[in-house]
Amino acid sequence: MAMNMRGAQRAAALLLTSLLLIAGCSDDKLAALEPGARVVAFGDSLTAGYGVAPEHSYPAQLARMTGLEVINAGISGEETAAGLARIQPLLQRESPALVLLLEGGNDILRNRNPQQTRDNLARMIEQIRASGAQVVLIGVPEKNLFSSVAPLYRELAEEYELLFIDDLLAELLRTPEYKSDPVHLNARGYQALAAGIAAQLERAGAL
């Protein structure tokens, strides 16, 4: 089991290395996280860990990789309107130092108005920053098969000068061995997502 885990981590690292060469980051620096800092992973089913046991979700695996306290604040099926409604109470309750924002996939799948999705995400980013937390934005691919990240994510990253994890999720969802169904990851996929995020946090100076 340990050998398989190490093999998956090596594969994820190789994948991430290739992605870093093409990743678009508007700002690649974060303040270092203090010992005991709390991280909130906010999003929908990809954060909740749909299709796997809770310990295999990406927030749980990220916590094990980094030693951080990572709170899984993912709700399967959530759209950005609902996310916007719940994020402020969550920020007040948890007081995170960092929020990993991976939201909007259900808006895309259900053909919601892209401008409204963008506006909802923008308001989330503003509320997170107003709380004193840093934001990392994780791009979600468009609806088409083998698609790249929806343009609104890069626009937001540039507007708000965010650390932006661009094509990692899209690349994982293009790789059959990392998927449990067309739009969700399996345990290996969530592990690779966690490894990619951890590497970006380290590269940006947060770890």
C-alpha cells in the first residue's frame, strides 16, 4: 500500500511539473502560514470528495501531506449562488488563514449565466479577503470534452491578483485513471489534486 501511495505521489508530481510549465499565475506569492494555521477548502462535490470515503477527499489528503488543519467545506451539487450565501458565516466561524476556492463546476454543467457565476465568485473572493484570509483560486474546466479552464477563472485571477492553479483539475479530468465518472475524481485523482495544490502552496511560499 505504501509503495502504491508513493507511486501515485510520484505520478502526481510528474504531472504537476508539466502543468507548472504552462500554468498561468497572476501572482505566485503567498504569506507563509503560521504553525496551526487553519485552511478552508471551499467548493462543491470535487471538494467534498464525491465518490470516495472522506479520508480520500482532496482536503483530507492535503492535510496529511502538509500537516495543516484543512477543513472540508465542500457541498455536493452546490452552485455559486448557494456558495456565496454560506461563505460569510463560514469565514466568521472558522477564521481561516487561507481559503482554497474550487467552485463553479455545477454552474457550468447546468449552463448558468457565466457573468453571474463570475460575479458570485468575485463576491466570494472579496468576502474572503475582507476576513483577512488569503485566497487560492482553482480553475474549473468548461463543459466540453477535453476542455481547458473556463476563461472567467483566469479573468478573476488577473483582476484580483490571485495565486491561480490553472490547468491541474482539467488535466486530471482528461486522464481516465484519475476519474470515477466524467466529472469526478477517484481516490488517486483526489490525491493528485492534493499533491498539486501542496506543490503550488510550497512554490508560493505558504509552506
